[in-house]
Amino acid sequence: MALSNFHESLLKLRQHEGGFVNDPQDPGGMTNLGVTKKVWESWISRPATKQDMMALTPLAVGSLYKAKYWDKVRGDDLPDGLDYCVFDFAVNSGVGRAARALQGLVGAAVDGMIGRGTLAAVHAMDPVTLINELCDHRQRFLEGLSTFHRFGRGWTRRVKEVRADALAMAYARR
């Protein structure tokens, strides 16, 4: 593993997470830069208004992404490329879901928290294989959601692009 891929991964993630959205069909609700109102309120420890949400900036949400997603999935301890793949999955579908998916793929205890056992199992496997398997798993999960008919095209494009970028990162660091 090279230096932390957090900043590169965050830049790639932001290509998928647009600006302010308040789509009533989106279960995430009011969102800006990929951060839901609920997550932002938890981060700032107070209620957030629509204006607060509209005012979010990439700089303001960067530390949130690092602490609540990258660090939770142990991004700095994952192989290059897989770190971005797991991080993007966590942001889009939850840290626990991304961790459980990875754990299931590597045969580790499935508890939703990436720890030493999960990391040992990850490092015993080929990261390119894991990237492909995790993206396949993620796509199947998304296709099973009741909102896939509404958001599926964008989700499918995102998984395809995350796979390509994650594989490029993995191959570049070999």
C-alpha cells in the first residue's frame, strides 16, 4: 500500500455525488454533495435547515467523509483500489452494508465492522478479484431495491465507473 488514497478517492466519489437534491422518491431525503440531512445533523450535533444543506461545500464535508466513512471502513489499511471501492460503497449504501459485503466475500466474521480478522483475510486475497466481486455484489444489491426502477441507471453507471477506477488504482500500484 502506498500513502493514503483518501484524497484521490474523495475526488472520485465527488464525481458521483452531485449538488443539492431533495427528491421525494429518494429514501435518503434531502442531500447535498452526497451527505444526507440526517448524517449532516449527526455530524454537527444540531438540526439542519434547508439553507444549511444548500450551503454545504466540498471543504465542509471532506472531514465528515474521512471520519464517518473512510476511517470506518479502514481505508488506509485496505489494498489500493479496494479502499476506494469499499469507501464508495459505504457512502452510497452504508458503512455496515459495505463492511458486511466485504467480510462475506473474504470469509471473515460478518459483523459489519472491519477489524484485524477482516483485514488479514483481505490481504490473503487478490485485490483485483475482490474489487470485481464486491462490485458484482453491490450491483446485485442495488438491483434488488424497490427504487432501482427510478435510480438504477445512475447506480449502474456509478458501479461500473467505480470498478474501472478501482481496478486502475490497483494495477497502478502493483
